[in-house]
Amino acid sequence: MVHEDLPKGNYEERYFAFVDILGFQGLIEQLKRGDTQFKTLWHLLKRIHTPPQFDPNPFLGSGFRAQSISDAVAISTAVNANGLMHMFAAIETMATALLAEGYFIRGAIVKGPLYHDESTVFGEALVKAYLLERDVVRYPRVMIVREVVEDLQRYARENDKVWAMNYALQADDGPAFLNVLRYASEQVNESIEKSTLLDPLMNDVMRHYGDIRNQIQYRFMASSDNPRHFEKVQWFARYWNKQIRSCQALPRITGPGLSPEPAFWG
């Protein structure tokens, strides 16, 4: 009789994120028709299936695990401050990389019983996050349930890291969501402040975020014939305009339902 190896790990409480890549099915259809370059799709898949980790790892004890599920990514971590920060940073990095290709993400972050090893993930947390992503989240954002936001607030107080609260924003329609433009906003602000120094690195930063801005602008206008899709891209355009400081090199996203272009900050 062959005995299978016992599973590694436990069925235990963990933070869990189910993150879907919006529009991915349409990309596959384009590939069949020959409308999409194979190399572009390959790079996109690599980013989806390899959520970013960090070396050296500043999140010791995070228990970070990641796994692709079709056109989605499952990420889980230990229930501690480093675990939650590691999850936030990984999703933020992945979201920015996908924005550069013109793709949005949608998902949910929860806390609950879960088993997650190198090849298998299952449990109540997965079901809860999947159903939230499918039925509740609606816009291209990663919802953070109230229980996890309360943990974030406690970690920020206990570790004297008020800045950590910048990861969570409250939507006008209720749910908290992950601020995937947190680092982008910091970089753009720094670049604008240092623009008079003509720092080549800062110019590269502005070009990078200018390219992302243009991708969002294109997706916004291209969705105008599909109201259900349009309102989702419109939501993200409003979010971008609110979070990313505009300047002559990085104008706001414009279009129906967006506030008029204000005077530039810098």
C-alpha cells in the first residue's frame, strides 16, 4: 500500500486575498484571433502567476504564500502585522505592473480558516473572498473587510506606524479598499518636488506613471459604448485623479463624469 505524505501546515486562521484580473478572458479571445502578440500575453501571465516577493524580506514571519488560479491569484499570510503588510505590498506591486499593461484588478481581503501550501489552497476564507469578489466588490478595487481594517488599525497603533493606514481607503459607497496607488502617489509627489533639479531618475518616474495614466485614459474612452464596463473604469479614473497629483507632465484623466481639469499643482 502506498501512503501519501501528510500535508504540510495546518487548517488555521490566515489573511487571504482573492484577486481577479479583469478583462483577461477577452485577452485570450484576442490571442485566438491573432489580435494580441504572444510575447505580451506571456509577460502578463508571468506577472499574474508570480506575485512579487521581496529580497531581502522586510516582512519576517509573514508566512507569505501565493498561487495562481486560472486568471486570478490567491495570496495568504500569517495573521500578524508583517503578514498583512507583506500581502498589501505584493498586491500593490502587482496592480501597478498590470496597470502599465492596461489591466485592472478586483478582489477581496479577508481573515478566516484556510489551508494553503505550495500546491493546494482551500477553506472558509477562500470561499468568503471569492464570493465577495464575485458579488459585492463591483469596481476595480480590492475590498478589505472591516475585521481586517480593525487589525490594521491595531497594528498601526502598537507598532507606531501611522503611515500603514495609508494602505486602506474608505469608498463613498461603503467598503474599505486597498490603496494600490499609495506608493505611486509618493513617487509622483517626490518627482514634482524635485523637478527643478532635473533629476534623470525623477524624469523616468514621471514617464512611467505618464504611461500608466495614458493606459487608463485609453481604457476609459474605449469603454464608452458599454455602460456597465464604463462605470467601472470611470470609478478607477476618479480614484487615480484623487490620489495622483497632477502636473504639466502628468495631467489628470479626463472624460464624461470626471471633474474639470483644475490648475496644475506644480
